[in-house]
Amino acid sequence: MGSDLDAGPGRHLPLPGTLNFRDVGGYPVAGGGTVAWRTLLRSDGLNRLDRAGTDMLAELGLRTVLDLRTSYETQIAPTPDLASHGTITVNISLIGEDFTGLPADLGEVYDHIIDARGAAIGAAMRSLAQPGALPGLVHCAAGKDRTGIVIALVLVAIGVPDEFIASDYALSGRYLDPASTPAIGLVSEGTGMGEQLTATLLASPPELILRALDRARRRGGIASYLATHGVTADDLRRLQEALVS
């Protein structure tokens, strides 16, 4: 399935200054259609972009950049201002004020986000569902965990089967592999986590994202979980209309 996931008009985009910049287009949707290309993208931090990189980003015609990092991360590793290109940056920290108090186990971090950060998840989903918000880019520091949860919830909400969501999530492991990229150092400098950031924390086994989706589904299903946190049926309809072709 890996080769199929990378098929199409460029899933992994070589944007200078990023490691994990990807398009989530091309996945099949239950009931027919596929996720539109160049409409929803995901990435690690954008703080290393130079002028050429921001120009390339501008060519995508982004309307929204959703930054899921903490305020501390945005201060030490600021994202270039893209307002002159007609792009709005929305900052919603998916984990709260900082990393303090988060469990050491990555699966437990995902549990915490689903259980305790539903309001932030709802706000993130609503920002993407606003009229005219797409094309949009969702990113955090590595483009894997916080970004992975939001992207997964968007995809499941519009009808993408879990197997594709899990495979898309797992692709981060290819581009954040510390054996072949300077991933740990580059992500660490944008989070302030220093030695706390390890190869284990950069892993992206698909069962992690499936665990998070299962945890949300226990609240009556994904739509019910999202509704509890302010995502309306109209929000989901707009996402469906904007993302499915």
C-alpha cells in the first residue's frame, strides 16, 4: 500500500526547510469520490523556510495555516508571515500551554489529547470548516502527532476508511527517520524539548492513530465526539463539500 499512497501528483512535497510536508489528497471516500488534491496539506514546522520556500508555499494558494504548536514554540521558532499572500494563520495549541505534565508514553499523550483537549480539537476543525478556509495547511513541530490527530479526524469525518488514515499517518515515519535525516535536531530546535525528544517519540506506528480514533468513537462516534466540542453538522458538510471531489 505504501507505493499506492505515494502515487498521484506528489504526496510528499519537497518544500525546502521542511521534512514532512505532504498532501492528503487522493484517498477514497466511502460512498464515492476521493479527497481533492492540493486542498488539505500537513507539515512539520515552517520556521526554517527561506524566501524561496515561502514563495513556493504561496503558489499553493493557501487560505489558512493552522498552527497547532504551543505559544512557546511559536516564539522560539516563528512561522513566516504569509498574510501578504492572502493566508490567515490560526494558532490553536492542541496540548495546552506547554509540554509540562504530559505523559512520557506517546499513546498516553494521544489519550490525553482526545480526553482533555477536545475543545482545542473542535476549534481546529471549525477553523478548517469556515467558508473559504481551504486550501489549508495543518502543522505542528514534527507534523506527526498533533497534526496527525487533527488530520485523522478530518479524514474520518468525511468518510475516508481507517486503513488509509492509518497508512497516511505512518508515512511520517519515512520522512522523520533519524537514521536518514537530521529530524531529531531540527524538530528539537523548534520545540525546546532538547534531550527529551528521541527517535521513539518520532515513530509513527499506525496503531497509535487507530487507538486515538477508537477512543473518540467511544463517545458515541466521531460526529458525536466532535459535536460535543462545538463542531456542527454544517461544519462537517462544508468540509465534505470542500474536500471531496
